[in-house]
Amino acid sequence: MTNPDDWDRHWRDYADTAEQNPAQNYRREIILSLLDITGAGEDSRIIDIGSGQGDMAAAIRARFPGAEILGLELSEAGVEISRRKVPSARFVQRNLLDGTAPPEEQRGWGTHAVCSEVIEHLDNPGLLLKNARAYMNEGCWLILTAPGGPMSAFDTYIGHRKHWHRREIESLLRAAGYRPELVTGVGFPFFNLYRCLVILRGKKLISDVNVGPAQNASLAARGAMAVFQRLLRQSLNSSRRGWQMIAKARA
């Protein structure tokens, strides 16, 4: 097994697969709605914490073309992919666990921040959230997502430490100095159903993902992704039974 925390390799191998994942698309739409940005986003400065290969930043740019975007990412490979994908945004390689202060021009910079599907990969997510506050202005909105529900074999393979409950996320945010205004589950019933299929696929999903972009997948896999792209839009966006955890908090 490869090192699940080798994020350079992760984004080189799985960037296309992640981009086409229907669950990722569902999450991005919820995040965009919770940002509460009006118009084209002028005067909004959005931080993407753990910006990965730039898919969230690309969605923000498409929805809010007037916003400024700063992506903070541990992986140099992720930063390189992101810069090609969203050239109008700024992406920098940062380790938010080492306590290094941000450059002066980025200190207190953000009016909004997103941290999507990051904390499940960390041994100390509270430290990351505390250090990220240095990039936010007073009252900055943070939108955080994390997986809930059972873990799959693929989750373990890519380094998930744990999946989260609503009260755990609320406690985590408060301990890191944030003021939670919303912590809930979303996605019931179709996100949960999608996750059940992922779990049932077991270790076979690892080889499925390794085939590369969606056009290389089997006809059945492509059909399932297309169906869930539609079904997930019908899921409830506030339900404690939903296995997608989402929070909105003030810095």
C-alpha cells in the first residue's frame, strides 16, 4: 500500500477522478449557497483551506467571477494543477500545521473561507483550524465539510482517520476559536445511498478509481455516476440523518 498522506502522488493519480465525483459536485453546490455572497462577489476574498487540485476554487470562480481567491494547499502537485485550472486565483503551498505566520499581505485577508473534506485526513484538525484563522479577518465566515457515516475501504486507503458526528464538529470549531451558527447533516436519502454503494464496493473501488478518468471506467460505473449526479440534487440539505456533515461558523 502507498503512503495515504502522500498528497503529491494523490493529486497526480486521482485529480480527474475527484473532479468527476458526483458527491464532490453536490458538496460544492451546498458550499456555494452557504457562502451568502451576492452578485459577482466583488469585495469578497475567499480562502480555500486545503485547496487540493482546485475544483472548489474553479466552482467559486465560475459562480463569483468578481471574488478574489486564495488557495492554501500542502501539496506542490496540487498547487501546480490548481494554477493551471484557475489561473485567475492565487494558490500557494502552505503547511497549516507548522504554525508559520502568514505573509503580511495575507494576514487577516479573508472575508470567507472554505475547508472541505480536509479534517478527516488529520491527526490534529484543531491545530489546522486555529492556524488558518490568521488568514481571516474578524467575522470571516468559515464553511466546513467533513464525512459522516461509516467509513469505506477506499476512505481508509486514502488516509481518513475518522468520520465525524455533528456534536464533534461543533466542539472542534469552538475549541479552535470559531462561533458555529450551523452544524448539520445533509444529503438524506440519496447521498447516504451513494455512500452505501461505495461501502459495499469495498476494496474493489480502489482498482476502479485507478483506471483514471471517468471515460476509462466501465459502462456500469459511468451510468451510476450519471444517475447520482441527478439524484443528489434531490437530497435534503438539512437533516441529521444525512451522512455529509457541514458547518458554518464565524471566525
